Amino acid sequence: QVQLVESGGGLVQAGGSLRLSCAASGLSFGNSRMGWFRQAPGKERELVAAINWSGGSTHYADDVKGRFTISKDNVKNTVDLQLNSLKPEDTAVYSCAASVGGSIYLYWGQGTQVTVSS
């Protein structure tokens, strides 16, 4: 059974930082791609960053490049998202998700709220 559990959200002032963590279990990690998504009220869910478990190649949405960093820990089986230089428009529920074997993102965590005050 695949489980993804996020932690690390909260309230921060503009310009501040947060670190989100996603603990994954039950996956075939070598064939997985992990993504962090976010959904703000009234907006569609969007992919923020993604990383291949094998090889570690990354992808970022244009509006977070240079501010957010996705990383993985092969021992702890976690995928972290470091959020720096946060802006009020980064406020959203952030969720991690897993894709296996090139499929769509099938597995999702419950999400964690990030709120950035101006």
C-alpha cells in the first residue's frame, strides 16, 4: 500500500522560508517520479516541482525557479521541497504525489497548508 505523508506547512511572512517534507512508503522507488503540487483557492492544481527518484533529474515551474528546491533522501525515503523568498501568491495547499513507470500521478498525500502573509 502506497502512502505519502506531508509535513512542514505553516504561516510565514513574505520573504521567509519553509521546508516541506513528504514521507513515502510502499513505492517501487527506482521507477518513480515524485512531484510537489499546489492548489490555491479558486485555482487549478499546478505542478510546482518534480524529481526522478533514479538519477535525480528535476523540473520546476517557471514562477518558482530559483526560489524552490526539490530534493530526495534515498535512505529516509523522503522528498523535500525547500521554499525560499516566499510571496503571498505562493499561498496554497501543497501536496506530494508519485508517478510510477511513467504513468500519471496516481498516489497523493493529504496536503499541507502554506500561508504567506504580506
